[in-house]
Amino acid sequence: MVRLAGWITRRRDHGKLVFLDLRDASGMVQVTCHATTTKDAWTTAQEVRPEYVLRVEGKVAARPKAMVNPKLPTGEIEILATRIEILSPAAELPFPLEETAKVGEEIRLRYRYLDLRSSRMQRNIKTRDRFLTQLRRELHACGFVEIETPILTRSTPEGARDYLVPSRQRPGSFYALPQSPQQYKQLLMVAGFERYFQLARCFRDEDLRADRQPEFTQLDIEMSFVTQEDILSLTERVLYRACKAQKWQLPKPPWPRLSYATVMKRYGTEQPDLRKEKKKPYPLEPLFITDFPLFEGKEGKYWQPSHHMFTAPRPEDIPLLKTNPSKVRSLQHDLVINGVEVGGGSVRIAEAGLQREIFQLVGISAREAEEKFGHLLRAFTFGVPPHGGIALGIERLLQLGLGEKSIREVIAFPKNHIGVDPMMGTPAPVNPQQLRELGLRLASFRKVRNKKKKPR
Ligand code: ASP
């Protein structure tokens, strides 16, 4: 006798014989109820509808030869039910659970807990778990330490807008959600950990596009006493093994490394797609790009960093900072796979004087530098190892590996294209008492809107 529990995917009624496809997290099995030999079960089976939750007792039997389903791992057997108990009925579904790629995204997100029942989403979310586990395993094997850094932090300048969290205890002051753990990971190098990683949640308040989410996960890495080449070879080794473990096809390291100038000349884009046949997702074709210009251009009087302002210039180009900043190349590196930027990082500035010089060029005054980055500049006076790192976008890697169209397909509970979670109704107003405690008052939206519309 076996006892199984799960959801009903399908019910097929042949009169005297009812077949139920019973599904749980581990797979699917066919349950057979017969009007004469197993009358009790057969009677209950009359009421059963898709997505009912049942407990089934019965015997495992070999299926008759003609009924064997070679497509199913359990296709050679069936459960002859002796007893069926309905644990929970299910209302009619808002959409069918297979082929969900064709269903409107809004409704899928509103009923995400149903959408996640589909075999595709089960596969995606379980692959995500296995991929992250493998990355962790590989990094631990290379002597890395996983360290969590704060979510409530201070604004990090990574080029996007911060999400702010008002402080109740210090009215008028705000935490910021991290755009990345950049400064913390550098401080962990000063702290002597040498090899850090984190599956870090990052928050950026940007205008959303197909491949963006307000929050996403990075494999964040930082290493001490390394060259740029050390960072790249570690990255390709770890990533190659984690991808191979998912049976994704990709070339063995070393992967190609091209300078920014070569890439722009050869492909005319920073994100070239090296695949020969671009319609198929496989194989994954990775490429490292190096030697980026330190600054991507000038805005008014000030220079805009190509990566971020902690990125080191190439040592031989440092004199050009004074004479011709546009010609300074950096120790930044990007990883592009199939035309998608999946990661980026750099060797860092590890000297307070040089860091101050860069702050000045990007328009941060000495006073502002002290106020916002005093901790980092001070840390650099206490013995700082040369260090650098990289961050890889987990969702983009999974999207590519699984051949999905959007990163939302590899996140259990994503936001939609305008940053809304239609299931929870996030974001949502809060009650006036909560605002009062925080010392906040809302400006009327109408007023704000009217103000904007006024002719200048
Ligand atoms: N913090 C950087 C980013 O999020 C990555 C890095 O420089 O390691 O893009």
C-alpha cells in the first residue's frame, strides 16, 4: 500500500474508469479508480477537479503494455486507488497552468502562486536554487568566505537612484537600500578577509526595462592581492563549473578577452554577441572586455565614471589624469554572454590620494568626499591590500541558461514593468500614524503634479 498526496493536474473520465494525474513537487503519477473494484475511490473521484488537493491510498501496479507512457518517469506504473480523501477543493483557475508563456503577464503575476505551479516555473525556480548552491560550493572550494552586508545602509554611488528608508529615531535622516555592497566589500578587504563573496540583493530605482527589476541578486566577489587576470580566471572557472552542472553548453576557459577599443572597432557595440547562430539560446558564448576608458564622458565640468568611482586607472595612464582624462584607460572588466552584459567589476583604487583625485574629477568636493566617503579614505590609511572584484547578475545568467525571454521568469515574486507587484499590491500607501511616527507628511499628489506642469 502507498499513500501519496498532491494536486490533480488532469482528470480523465472513461465512465467506469477515472484517471487522475496526481502531481507533487517531485513529479507526477497516474491514479486509476475503478467503478467496481475500487468503488469508494471511484465515487470520490467524480467530484475531483483540476488543482484539488488529494490524499490517495492504493497499490502500485504495472500498467498494461499498451498504456505505458515512455515520456513520464513514472510512465510504466499506476496507482490503483483504494481510498481518496479530498484535502482541499480548488476554484476554477484564472488561466491554464501549462503554456503559461502565452498568458498575459499581469494575471500571471497577480496569481503568481498558481503560475509557479507550472512545470516551467517549477523548473526555473529549482534551477535557480541548484545554480546558487553550485556557485557557493565552487567559491567555498576556492577559499572564499560568504559575508552578509547591511541592507539598511548609506547611499552608494553606482549611478542609479537610491531607494530611501526614513529613520524614525533620527527624523529627517534616511537609510538607503544598497545599489550594491561595493564599499562594504572593499572594507572587508581592508579587514583582512582576502576572499569575500555574497549572493547580494541590490536595489536600484531606475526606469524599468525588459531586463531590469527594482531589486535583483548579484554574485558579488572581492579579492585581495590579485591582478585583473586573477579575477577573470577565477570568475570563468567558477562560472564554467556552475553552468556545466546545469548542463548548459559553454566553451571551456580561458574565454576570450578583448580590449574595449578592439570590441568597438570590430563589433561597434560594447555587448557583442559571439554566437554563430543567434536564434538558438545555446551555446553560451562568453567574452571579457577590458581596458575601458575610465570616464565615459563629461557632464558640464565633471567627468562621468564608466564603471564607478572606485575603479583604478591603468597605472601607466595615471599621469593623463592631470592632462587628458578622456584618454585614461581603467582596470574595469565586463563579462558579456550572447550579447548581454552579465557582469562587471574592476581592480580598485587602494590609495587615498588617488581616490581623492578621482573624486575631484567626478565633481565631489573635498568636503563632500570627507562627509560621504571619509570612512573609506580613513580605512585606506590603516594598511590596505591591493584588491578588486566583480559582480555577476544571477537573473541574467539564469535567463540565458534557461533560454527565457525575461529575468522575471527566473524570480519567484518579481515586480512588473512599472515596479508593481500586482499580487501583494506593492507599493501601497501606509496609514497616517506610520507617517507621523516617521515625522513625514505627504505633499498632495495633485499639487506635485500641477507644479510640474507649470510653464517654466
Ligand atoms: N559594484 C559593482 C556593480 O554592482 C560591481 C563591482 O565593481 O564589483 O556593478
